[in-house]
Amino acid sequence: MLRLDHVKRFYRLLDTLDERLAGARRLADCSGRMSWPKRGIYLFREPGETRTDSGVGPRIIRVGTHALKEGSGTTLWNRLSQHKGQVHSGGGNHRGSIFRLTVGTALIEKGGLDCSTWDNRRGVASREVRESERPLEMAVSKVIGEMPFLWLAVADEPGPTSLRGYIERNAIALLSNCARQPIDPPSPSWLGLHCSRQKVRDSGLWNSNHVTERYDPAFLDTLADMISRAEPTQ
């Protein structure tokens, strides 16, 4: 099965990256004071989510990057901090992070919560609305904060030809189980199965973009090259 072979190679490459980084970091433990590349790709794991077909170990549940539009100045840590939320309050802003938004919809569904404003991104939310959403924002921060992740420096310029974008979309397309024989499907207790986005539920990833696309196997060679250049973390 060709796709399974590609998934196995993908995870072997991540094992190498894990070694060079001296292990994944848990998002709740991270801050902007740490050493981060200016631009890069991140790959999240989730407690309880393991591979069942491609080998032994944690499975990737979200792939992302940042600054793909020309002129964007967003850094890797900028993007990660948007997902993490606010340290002082424990809250966050799901309107600035689709990752937070989708996790929130799953918590609403699973817990039978009432938060009608959560999935409404029209206009600017009032202070009253944001205050009413704070308990859910805090719950989202707790869930995402527990997730370990790997990161890979890719120092390219924002734009349609971004190497980061190329690796991101192909990694998502490779790992996605949308409309295909599942490889490393989510566990029955995976929170994402309660998400309001069908593409999240079907793909087994906290991603909606690129989950129905075809992947280019050549991206694995590019990924291998970038990982070989990754500077070891002390």
C-alpha cells in the first residue's frame, strides 16, 4: 500500500526531527523567551492519540505554518502563542485561531455547553460577548496547552511559492483519512470526533484545509532535506 509506505517514511523523518530537537515541547510550557526560528512549520501531537498502522508512537493531529500571504510579518512563535492563549488570564481569542475555534466546538458538543456566539466570526465581538466566552476559552487553552509539538525551521519568504506552505499542505493531505482507507485513525475517545467541522471528524486531524487534496510524494524528499539542516537543540 503506497500511501502507508509514505506515512511510515513521514514518521521516520519526524523521529529524526524529534532527536535533533531533544524532544517535543508541550505548548503550555512554552514562551517567547525560548529560542524559536523566525519562520517554520509546527506539528502537534495529542495525549492519548497513537499510531496503529504505521508503527508505534504518537500520531500527528495538526500541521500548520504561518505568514503565507505576501508581506506578512507573523513569526512562528506569534502563531503558536495565538493557539496557546493568554498566560495571565488562561483565556484566549478563538477568533484569531481556527485551531482554538474548532477545539471549542468539540468541547461544546461533548459537554452540551451553551455558547451560541462561539462559531460566529462576523464583526468584532463586544466585551460582554468575550466575557461570556471566557470559561470556554480557558477550557480550550487547557486542552491545547497539553499538546506536545515539534517544529521545523523553514526560512523562506511569505508568498504563494512558500516552501512552508508546500510542506504543510502535502503533510496534511498525506495524513488525512478523508474519503480513503484510514491509516492511523483517531481513537474512539478523540475530542475531534465531536467537532462541528466534518472535515476534522473525517480526516482525523484538527485541520480543514487540504484534507481532501492529493499529496505529492516528492514533498517527503524536501522534508528530509529540511530536517537534515535542523540545528540540534541543546
